[in-house]
Amino acid sequence: MGVFSRSWALTKASFRAIGEDKELLIYPILAMIFSIIFIVAMLFPTIIVGFLRESKISPFSVLEYLLIFLVYLGLSFITVFFNVCVVYTAAMRFSGKNATLGSSFKFAFSRIHLIFLWSLVSATVGLLLNLIDRIAQKAGPVGKIILTIVRSILGLIWSIITLFVIPAMVYKNLGPFAAIKESVIVLKKTWGENLVRFLTMTIIEFLFFILGIILFIPLIFIAIPLGVYAIIIVIGIFLFYFLGLALIFSIANQIYNTALYVYATTGKVVGGFDKETMTGAFKNTNQKLGVGL
């Protein structure tokens, strides 16, 4: 089986897993709701700091960075908490069990200290990347280009090396740095398939995005003569479509990474994934790391 056809097969298996556990769709929705609530709660102190900066009452750069860090920390905590729920639900399904919303939340709370510590690390990295962005804005044209490239590369590397952090937290109860080390070990064995799968899933998501745009344009022209309410309805439908698209693909990625992590660490093919396609995801499957819930 070719690498792209193998990656497409893995992508379809991820979507089948969502079909078997439709409650998986609830977690990213809850994450979005809580993130919006958190952002709204952070608006008031952010506005005050912005006002004080504009009025030049005193330098508030330290307080400003503290607020940025708190925003990153809060959003990271919310995202990681619900991603742990997704991975735990997938892990239970892979082991032949069925996780309820209650059991998933209970498990996530049992890992709350690890979630918080990982959120601290993630927020710190986010703040450092933000700092590079700000330095780039003040640099000259050449410096801005160089710093923007550096920031993009660092952000990409961080995203790649932390792919399996949450599965490592769920399966092995690992802290942030041990989870990163575990993630890198698994990544070294699966990097080829992860790259192709990322490209394949990104292309598929992009095609669905284009399909939405193609449908949206004629519908908006139809809605314009019908009045404001018709326009609002059409826009609302497509906002829901694009949001749903992003949510489903984010879950599919988590499921795929979890299944790949299990196979990398135990040699077991789980969740309806194909032995041939899963085996092809590795450069070397001789080492087994051992996992267990």
C-alpha cells in the first residue's frame, strides 16, 4: 500500500472512531464555550492595561506580559483538559470499553496536576514566541523577515515534538518534560507517516473548506434579495459548517495520534485500524515502550 493511500486509510479509520463515540464531539464544543467565557473574563483587565499604556501613566509592559501569559495559560488549560477527555475516551474504546462523559471528566480531574503543569510549559513557550513576534515588529525589514521565519520554525518544531504528549499523559501519567521525551521517542519512529498524514488530512480539510465556499457564494447571492434575515441565516449556517469542520478534524487528529501511540508503544493495532496500514507508519517497530491505563 502506498504511503498516501495508507494515510488516507488511517484518516478514514479516525472518522469511523468518531462515529462510534459521538460524545467525542462534545469535548471540543465545551472547550470552545469555556474558552470564550475565559476570554471575555480576561477582557476587563486587558482593557484597563491598554488604557493605562495609552495614557502613559506608567510602564505596564511587565503587567501586560503577565496578562498575556495568563491568557495563554487559561486557554491552554482548557484545551488540554478536554483533549485529555478525547484521548481517554478513545483509549477506552480501543481497550473494548465505553467511556461516559462522567468517567472522562473524572479521569481528566485525576490528571489535573499534570494538565496544569503542561499548560504552564505551553503558556511559557507561547509567551516566548509572542515575544519574538513583538521584537520582529520593531526590527528592520530584514530583521523582521528573519525573526518571522525563526518564530515560524520554532513554532512548527514545538508543535511536532509535542504531538504525543497528551497520549503519554493519559497512558503513562507522565509530567510535562517526561511526556515531551516520550513524544519525541514515538515521533522518531513515526515521523514519516505523521508528515504524510498531516498533509493528507490538511488537504482533505482544505477540500471540504473549498466545498463550503463554493456552496456559500451562490447561496449568499440568493439570500441578498430576500433580506437581512436570510443573509444572517446563510452566514450562520456556514459559520456552523466551518466550525464543525475544524472540530471534527481536530478530534480525528487526536484519535489517530492515540492509536499510533498505542501501536508504537505496545505493537497492538486498535480502534479498527488496519494492521498493514499501521505497520507501514513506522521506520522501526522492534522497540516497544509499554503503556497501560
